Amino acid sequence: MTARQLETSVKDQFNMGLYEFIKDKVEVENLYDYELAGILDVDVPLIGRLRKAFGMKKATEFPRQFERTYGAGAVDTFKQIIENPNNTLADVARHFGFSREYARQVYQKAYGCPYTKVFRKKLLVGKRKRLEAKMKSRRIEPLMSVREKLRSAGFIPRITNNGSAFAILVNGYNLAVRCTSKSVLVGRKLYFRISKGIGPNADHDFFICLCRNNGKSIHYVIPQHVMPKCGVSLLPEAEPGESKYARFKEAWHLLTCKNQKKEVS
């Protein structure tokens, strides 16, 4: 039988092309050349020539040996476990009841490459996720704190997310929350530096500047048009006559009516 005749036969019997059929049998089902030849009723050398022409390697003995020992589907189970970013060789070894070193050998045979590179990638992914979680927690925690403060003041706040930043919506106002616990001593006065950050700041009506010092939280409710472009240095101990921002300290009343926004200069 010629390759062309075989192509037609496979199409009629299995409703798929010869290449797809051989690829599925060799790479998915892990059949040997003689087994494939038996299914198609052709000579073994013809299957070998076709497989080489299609750029496919011979089926390996390992998957069958592994599944004879650990049950049908064991190779797929191994891959599902080890491909989980949170799992390691120790996890897959524990599942099957063999050593971590043997798990390393199984990985090499199943994937044709050492586990070392994959392990390094997993470490990087895990480190990135932990950092993202930490950064998210740093952004969310001040929002929650301000939200509770608003609730205690009688407001009904709602946290929003535009995809790049979080904000709080209350009484139709869009509030940006900025927080710092770092201070700078200038002379005998302790200043807290708050930047406007990045993003569409023009969309915010107010900046809620949260200064934390020795367990104390001081809030400034600063209108967007009053907030300097480069940020602000706040002095929590200052009285109204000592700092132009002192009047915004705990000034939650500014959020009660939109018209008051225009009255602040």
C-alpha cells in the first residue's frame, strides 16, 4: 500500500488525515510502530518512514512502564500535579509514594528536560505573587481604614476599581486615598510627605491623606483643586494659623454636599 492509498484509507476509516492519525497514536497514545502497523494493516517499515517524514520520534517505553506500575493515567496525573505552580517534586513524590529523586527522574523522562529550569520559574512566579499580594494589601488596608472612618462619620462609602487604581465613592465624590507612615524631621517639626501618585488624578474630587504616627491615624480631606501637583507636606500638629492645610484635618464635613467643593479655596 502506498502512502497516498493509506491516506485515503485512514480518512475513510477514522475521518482524519494520516498525519493527525499517526501523531495522535504515537505522541498521545504512545503506540509503537508495530502496533500502528497492525491497526492499519501495513508493513512496519512504512510506518517508520512516515513517522520520520512527519518529524515524529518513536514512542518511548517509559510511559507504559510508569502506568503499569502506578495505574492507567498515572503520567497525566503526574503532569497535572507537577504543572501546578504551587506544587513541587516533593508533592508529586508524596502522591505516588516514591522518592523526590525518582520524581526528578520521572520528570526528565516525561518532559525530556531537567526540572531545574522549571523549578526556578516556579520560584520566580511564587515570589512575584507574594510581592503582588503584599503590594495589594498595602493598597487595600488604607482604603479599608478610611472606609471605616467614613462609616463612623455617617457616610455610606463604596470602594471602586478602574483597573489600575482603587478609590472610594461617597456622596457622588470620587476619593483618592494616599497613605504614609514615613515622616521627616525639619527643625523640631515632623512632616509627612504625601504624593498625588500616578493615574488620572483629575478624576478625583478629594484626596484623603492618611498620616500614621506611633499608632495614630490623622486624616486630611483635601479637595483636588487645592492639592499641589507635586504632592503635599503635612504637619499634623499645626494649628489653622500655622499651616494652610490644617483646616482640612479630619474635615469630613466637606463630603456632605457637593456645593461645598466650590466654596473651598
